Amino acid sequence: MTEETKQVSVSRRIAAPAAEIFRVLAEPRRHVELDASRMLREAVFEGALSGVGQVFTMKMHYKHLGDYEMDNHVVVFEPDQRIGWRPVAGHGHPERGSSWGQRWIFELSPDGPDATVVTQIFDLTDMAEQHRASVTHGQTWLPGMTTTLERLDTLCTGG
């Protein structure tokens, strides 16, 4: 993590075109298949995302909170290049309507005609220091981010 950006990231080369990978990332119902945290249960959203400003809700479960929802506000949407959202606590969450300010972003960079380097970013820039510390400045998420990209690879390549 750099002091200026306060981000952690993981990258993986996937043998699939960026457009194909982006299609998977833009469909919230597919996120359950990708999620390595095991917290996502179901998308409350039909179809694919199409732009900044959309909100997609995910049903979640966390042992300390039980069942709840997160409302994810799309803040980055550049087809076949970048997609990202800012989670806001939703229905059933004790801090409903609040956000820690984090953003989840995927960047796609073509690497030849049939491959893409996908970088998943956990952006802590707008998080309060106490919240950054609670996730060890993003380090908590790195193993799950690595697994998420492995699962994305499998979904996009069948391997």
C-alpha cells in the first residue's frame, strides 16, 4: 500500500479478452461465484450493470452480524477497462446507511489479443484511520482477493 493512494491490489493474467471478463464483473449475480470471503449470499439485482450511479444490493452473512444487505454504489464504469463500487450498509446491518468509504475496483489491461491482466484493488483512501486499522490497512483482504481472481480466471477460461 502506498501512503498517497492507500490501496492494496492483486493482479492476475487471465487467458480471456477484457470484454468477456468485464461481462462477468458487470453481473452482480456472478459475484457470489467469485467471492472468496464467503460473505456474499445472493444478488438482489437482475441483469448487468451499465453505468456509474447504479446501486446493486447483495445479501450477505457475517458471523458477527448475521444476515444483512450491502448496497453497492457503482462509482467507476469504463466498459472493458474498469468497474468499481462503494459499499453502503443496507437492510439488516446495524449501521444501515453508513459507509466506511472503501471502494472495490477491477482494472482490466489487455495483454495480447486473447489475454487480460486483471487487477483487483481495495481502495482505502476515503476510509477513516480506525477502519483502515480494523482491516490491517487492506492486508486482511489480500488472500481473498487472490482467490477471487483465481475464481474469475476459472469462470472465464473454464479451467
